[in-house]
Amino acid sequence: MELNGKIWLAKSDEKVFLEPKMANRHGFIAGASGTGKTITLKVLAESFSQLGVPVFLADIKGDLAGMCKAGVHSESMEKRINKLGIEDWRYRVFPTRFWDIYGEYGHPVRTTVSEMGPMLLSRLMDLSDVQSDVLNLVFKIADDKGLLLIDIKDLKAMLRYVGENRAEFSAEYGNMSAQSLGAIQRSLITLEDEGGAEFFGEPAIDIRDWMQRDEQGRGYINVLHSVKLVQNPTLYATFMLFLMSELFEKLPERGDAEKPEMVFFFDEAHLLFSDAPKVLVQKIEQVVKLIRSKGVGIYFISQSPSDIPDSVLAQLSNRVQHALRAYTPSEQKAVKTAAQTFRTNPAFDTQTAIMELGVGEALVSCLDENGVPGIVQRAFILPPQSRMGTITDEERRAVIDASDMKHKYDKAIDNFSAYEYFEQQNGEPEKEEERAAKQVEREEKKAARNAKKPTAAAKTVKKKKSAASKAMTRVTNSAMSTIGRELGRSIIRGIFGSIK
């Protein structure tokens, strides 16, 4: 909960605080199943919201939706509140928005194929290195030609186009074998069957819509319903990476501020790194290092610190470690590793304490106001002020229907893009353009002869020229409206290959 402008997270012999201006130094919540990680996440999310910091989190089990409802008083809650010495306790409702890639339990979350980029798409489709290189070239050709890839049918059309003109493109861009193009097309069909048809499309999510505050100045808590999504671990992890890249690429540099611009909670964080190629892990590490200056705090949630690569773990300065059980040599090693990540407290043995912690109890270490890691404290996490557990479908629907995001995202739009462009090219437009070009030529000759009415003739020529370039103009206009900025002759792509 928020107390005197700080986040009061836990209580030992003294209060344990998380300094808001150090919250963008990232964090980590670890512990075995059932030890209280979800409660810690809720308390942090509620506290950031109270401070006016928008939050994004993934609801893996469906039990975080209760943020939109005030907590219910009970005897056990009263005992905990009294035990922790919490004064002026209040149950609260927090401003909440629900999102869902499948559009079933929240506003649909979509992005375009062009915006996701070839690197993340290659991982999503489980492509080999050679196939990934070919996909990169396909994106490069689309970028160079100003063709926007919005949904899966656009990418299918682009792959067919490249395949039909493979010899010509191979001479300019490099070899692209028919086998690789065929493998990409087959993977794309699998992706479509696994939910890609819903995920890729428009209107695409604008990350700035997740960075809003309500009329009371509280940050919105954006809850992504992930019960179904997490059953496809690769799609879940790739989507989270995409969101990180969106925040990194689109937000301006802010430097150090009194509080973060946004806090991003990544549950089941081990999925992010599972089977990830080395180059991708390096880019994740780079983003975690640099996104701090954009005012974004990233908090990973997983069972053990060993789930996170050391290079990334070293960037996570605010840490909450719930209980770990150690029955095997590998589990004992994990406990030892977890203990070594904390600054030692002479009052107890950290390694032993990790195995003794009860539910709702944790080892906590946060940066102080000067950025120095605090001595680890054995403390009890505060209870959340919102409802524990999930909500009914009727309660969820009421929140969704009342949201100002409903009219922006709930209805899908199919804009003119690569698929429509190729369909147009396969029809009559080329003949029409030829006729238009000839007509332009005739009008130019007529304008030269007709000196008495140069203005009218010039206007006619201009009009015909416009008609001749109609198809490409539509593509350019669509690209500008979809992405929200002008596209030059080549699109600039960022650290994960997404549009910058």
C-alpha cells in the first residue's frame, strides 16, 4: 500500500519500503507454488496504481481480476491487519482494464505482422536459422516496396509473391530457396490455427493506451487474461517480448524521475528464456538495461532465480523471495543460488530462512533512496486491498462495457494492405494504369498546343497523373494510417526487428 509517497510492501521488526524512484531498477518475485507470489504481485500493482503509475500484468490463473472490486472483510484479514500494525486500513477498488488476445475475457489485443517484425515472428513460428534469414529478406522486400503486412493473409500473399519472383529477388537480396519459403508457409498455417488469426490484425494495440490514469490520478491496472494464452508458451513469451520492445522503441528518454512511467509484470518468466537463442537473450538483456531510462520498471515472476539468466538477473535490483523447497541436490543448489543474490543480514542465515518461510512470508531486499541494496529482511507481505480471487463473468463484462477502450478495439478492421494490393494487381488495374498513362501523355500534348487555356489543361493533367498512381497511393495512405507515422522508402526497425 502507498504510505507517505512510498510503497509499503512488508513488515518485519520495521516497515519495508520500495522507493518509487528506484522502482525502474526492475525487480524479481520468486518462490515455489502456493507460497504467496501472486499476493506480492497484487500488493505491488495496487501500490503503483495508488501512486499514479500505470501497470501491466498477465493473469495466468485468472485470480488477479479481483483488482476491480474492493476486498471483503474477514476474521483472518482482521488478524493479519492487526498483526502487521496497519492503521487506517481500507478496502479499495482500483481502476482496471481487461485485455485478451482471443477477445473472450477482455478487449482484443492485436498487432500487425509488420510491427512485430521478423525476429519475434521467427521465434513464434519456430523457424530454423536459415528460414529466419529468408523471412528477414521477405520483410525487407515488403519494406522496400512500401507494402504493409497487417494480418496473416498479407504475409501469405507476400510469400507467394516472393516465391513467384524468386529468381529476380535472389539476385538482389540473396538466395531464397523454394524449400525455405515452403517451410515458412507451412509454419504460418500452424500459427494461424493456434490463434494467430485473432492476434494479427487491426486496430493494433497502442501501448500508450496502457499508460493512462483515471480522474483521481491513479494509474490503470491493465490485466491480460492469460489462462488460455499460457497454454501456448511460445505465443505467450513472444507477445511479452513484443510488448517490451514496443515500450523500448516508442517511449522517449526520461532519465531518473520520482516514479516510473509504467511498471510491467512478467509472470512465468522462465517461458521467456526457455529454448531462446543466444542472440535473443542478449537483446532481452540489452532492453532490460536500457529501458530503465525510459521510465519503465520490469518485474519478473518465477519459481527460482535460476530460471533467469545471470546477465538479466543482475539487472533486477528489488527482490522478493518466497519459500523454496529443497529435496533434491538440484533444488538445494537453487536455494543456495537464491540466498547468494541477497545482501547478508547477520541476524539469520539466508539459505536456511528460504526453506523455513511460511505462506505470505518472504525475504525482501529493495534499493534505498541512494540506490544501495538494502540488507535482506525476513518479513510478512501486506495483504491486498482489493478482492482476493477472481470475479464473475457478469462483473467482468460490466467493467469491459464501461471501458472507454471498448469502441476503439472491440471491432476488427480489415484495411487495404499487401493482400488487397496483390489482388488488385492480379485484376485489371495494370491495364487501367496503362490507359491512364496514355491519356496523361495526350493531355500533356494538348496542353502544350492549347496556349490559351494552360491552367485548365494543367489541372486535367494533374488529375490524370493522380489516377495513374492511385494504387500505390492507397498503399501509402494505409501504411500511414495504420502505423501512425510516415513511412519512407525503407522502414526503420528496432532492436527486436519491430517497426521503430
